[in-house]
Amino acid sequence: MSSNLRTGGQILIDQLKVHGVRAAFCVPGESYLAALDALHDAKDTISLLTCRHEGGAANMAEAWGKLTGEPGICFVTRGPGAAHSFCGIHTAMQDSSPLILFVGQVAREALDREAFQEIDIKAMFGHMTKWAAQIDDAARIPEYVSRAFHVATAGRPGPVVLGLPEDMLTDRAAVGDATHYALARPVAGAADMASLRERLAKAARPFMVVGGGGWNAAAAADIRAFAEANDIPVIASFRCQDIVGNDSAMYAGELGTATAKTLVDRIQASDLLLVVGARLGEISTQGYTLIDIPKPKQQLVHVYADPDELGRIYQPDLPIVSGMPGFAAAARAMAPVKRPEWAAWAAAARAEYRKTLEGGSSPGALDMTVVMQELKKQLPRDTIMTQDAGNFSGWLQRYWEFPGYRTQLGPTNGSMGYGVPAGVAAKLACPDRTVVTFVGDGGFLMTGQELATAVQYGLDVIILVINNGIYGTIRMHQEREYPGRIIATELKNPDFAALARAYGAEGFTVSRTAEFAPAIAAALKAKRPAVLDLRLDPEAISTRMTLSALREASLKRQRAAG
């Protein structure tokens, strides 16, 4: 115990230092001035980035947690600030990313009076976090913050929200600091691994699906080694393509929004599915159609850190409660099974994946397939790709070959506005690596103001705005269900390159295929943030279909139906 009398704000920031926090993201608010003042004294330890919107700040914290495995730290003010941050909290929950959000709150004496900007922290965030609470006693700050770090990182990682009444932060207390949090994750037992090996030995056509949160570089290397030692083809769940490097002979593709039919057919022909870390959510199961509910026809071995998820939708033959590092290490150490027919099975799946990398040209003056080829030529191998949500992301998910962990940051919850903040956070976390953001014109105008944050802090992220003048995903669904009846999906955009220059970044307009190679080369040499406005023809609605072809197919279907 220490006799040192500190304010609540000082105690709070001292706890962040104890738990190894290197960066925090915020939009400042008068409700937590005492914490901001304490952060002033911690400038040499904790980098504090002032963001332009709480949604951007929360998404940066989520991306930090996803990339580093350390809880991303975010500070916002009460009421509107907390509401703005909610999207980042939803992403952290569905993406299983560790995040701690600190929300300034009204003074304790004003609670329950609907005071200025007052909110109920538990009611607002309780259903979308692992834990939501309010700290009413400065002497208990070490206890609450320690619990927040443990909860955010234990088992299935996720978000925690703590409310900070402004008068509590100015109270003084003599209290000792906590110690650094310890990771608590279950590990697969010997009986589980023996049962897994026995089931594998009886399988003729196994598949492994990897995804979810809680991975690290060692776990990713271990699960790849296990797959390669046993000739088991690997599929990534939605936007988790970097867990197993795509150069592995076992990598067979992604279960996303445009999964190849050959991969769907092959999964349905398999006789054992080993699912490691993935929840088997709606996108990865193709709208819950890929695998039978509740009992899959294949043998299902489901490995997950949270026992409440096992059997929630699909009844596994072997449920294994384990964190990813523990299971991956045990799998790698297991004596290989490697039945003779598996090599041909895996090679066929690999060949089908390689074929999806081939493709003709996309319609219009700017060919996105050539853009992707040029990126492969010019970008360093360890480039971090951050991506927003939308149809445009299919070009990245189909054609980019992620070399390994951690080179992809994308929202599995489909949150627009994620890409730019994620790029800023990634560049802060990994300043020596190239960071490229894929974002649509719609998503860019949701959080693109965080370009100002990148400029202010010298974070040289490269932003590719795939600009087709429409909300592409919704337009695709609109044409599929109500062909030709277009409403609410067309966009009138600013000159994104000029806008970037106004922010103090580099700006390039790319309207034709030949203009892209020199533009990306210049952006890589710029040594400051850069925006490339890629003017894509709306006809290029996806990597596999044009807008006109989609509309005609829908009309033909309607005519056939009478």
C-alpha cells in the first residue's frame, strides 16, 4: 500500500501505465478533465491521439487491439460522445477484439436527474460488452481497471466500458496500484487432443476453418505447421485471411461474401470440419446454409475459447474449450495423422483457390484486377491492409494474398467507416511497416476526417478510395430484388484528391488503369499520408458480375416467375 495521496485521474492513468498501455485514442471532454491532466504527466509513456470523432477514436482502439493483442484504450465524454463510440464497441464485440472504453460521466450528485448529457453506462453498453460498470469510488480504481484488463483479454477477447463520474476523478485517495494483468485462457486437454487425433484418423476429406480473435503470431505459425504436417486444407472465415499465410500449400480460400462455388461444394463434400476460433457466423456459413443446423452432416470439431459458443447453433461432435495459442501449440505437437488420400484432397482444394486469383478485366477505364496486380508488385510483403465494408472490398479479399499474421484488419461485423481509423491506428502501432487502407467513397465520408489525425501525428497511411459514386453493396441487393428501381444509393462526391491536399496530405486522381502505377509509386515515396481517388465504373459492382448483368438476371428471373 502507498500513502501517496492522488486524484482519481492520477490513479487511473497510473493504472494504465502499470498495465503497459502504450497509446490511447480520444476526443477530449470536460467530463474527464482530471484524467486528461494526468495524461499530460504521462506523455513520455502513453501516446495520446486526439481524434476528430468518437467513432473514429473507438475504431482506432479496436484496430489497435486486433493488431497488437493489447486492449485498445479509448476515452470519450458522456452522452453524445458515448453514443458516437458505440459502433467501435459493436465491432470489438463481434470481432473479438480487446478494447477498454472510458466514458466521462456526470457528477455523482447529479445522477438519475437526466443531467446534462447523462447516460446510464450499464444500460447503454451492457448488452454489447463483456462488462460495463461505473467507478464511483476513487479508491477502487485499481480494482476496476485491473478487472477491465483481465475481462477484455480473457477467453474470447472483447470490449469493456467503464464510466468515470467527473467528481470521482477529482477525489483524492491513498491506494496502492494493481499489478500487470495476466492472460487467462483455457488450454485444450490431453483427452481432447487424443479424441481429435482419433477422429482425424477416420476422416477421408477433412477441412480446417480458422478465424476469430485471440490469436497471436506464435499460434498462427503453430496452426499452419499443424495443417502442413497433416495435409489438411485450411479455409479462413470472413476477413480472417491472414491467420494462415496464403502462400501455404494448405491454404484453400475464404468463407466471405463472394465465396467460390467450388469451395462451397468442397466443404459440403467434406466428412470432418475442424473449426478453430471461428464462431461459424452468418457470413462464413453463407447465411447459415453451408452447414446443416443443428447437427452438421460432417463430423464437427469446434475449438473456441468461450464454452457458451459451443453448441449455440451447431452441435459439435467434439467441443474443445481452448484459447487459440494453447490449442495451436497442442495441435502442432500432436503426432501427424496424414492419411495418403489427404495430399490429393488438399492439392485439389489449393488448385481451385489458385484459379480464383485468375480473372479477366473489370469494366470501365480503370481495371481493378490490374490495380491489384500492381499492388503486388510495389507493396512490401509485410504491408498491413486495412479495409472498410462494402462490395469494393471483394477486390482485396479475392486477389490479395495475405502473407501471414497480422497483415489484415477488417471488420467482420461489416461496419462502414472502419478502414481509415484502422489505418491510422495500424501506422501508430507499426510505424516501420507500410499501411494501405481500402475504403469506398461512402465509407470514406463517414470517418475520412481522421485523415486530419494522420496528418497531425505524421502517420503516413496510404488510402485507396474506391470511388464508384454509389453505395455499392446496397445497390447490388437493390438490383437483385428490385431491378431498375433505384433510390437512395447514388452519391455525389467531392474531389477526394483535392480534399486530401486540403488536409495537408498527398492527393492523386486515378481515372485510367495506366495512371495507377505511377500514383501508388509516388504515394509510397511521399513520406506523408496520401489519398488515391480511384474512379471505378459502377458497372464493376463485384469481382464476378457487372451491374447490367445482375439487373438482367434479376429481370429474367422475375419474368420467369410471372
